[in-house]
Amino acid sequence: RLYYPDMSPRIVLIDDETNLRQNMTDILETAGYVVFGAADADAGLALIRDTNPDAILCDVALPGNDGFYVLEQVGQLARVVPFI
């Protein structure tokens, strides 16, 4: 796992739309969150494993595996993570 010394809440944002992902990242970072962005389910799941996020924002329509797949995989984690 990656270590982040500041205690800002971490969010994994999974969306294949580059502009939307960047705009959401800018908004969330301005609000004090640390945001990790991914363009597909597999990259997002890797970030979830590596960053231990406080919340996950995920698009449904993704290339390859979709958002429902991500939700299913997150449901197998040892802890509950808010998923939107």
C-alpha cells in the first residue's frame, strides 16, 4: 500500500471521460480531498488496492469491465467503502 502522511480523505475516481475525470479531480482537490483517477475498471481496482480510499466514485459505462464489476469486486473487500 502507498502511504500518504497527510490525513486528507482519499477518493478513487474511475471514469473513462478524460475531461470529466479532470474536472471532478480539480473540484475535489479544491475541497481538500486527495484524488486518484483511473480510466478503466482494472486500473481503478489497482488504485483501490494501493491507496485504501475513503470513498470511490465510479462511472457505470467503462471500457472492458464496467462499473458493476468494480462494485462487485469492492464488495469483497474486508472493509466497507462508500461507493457512488
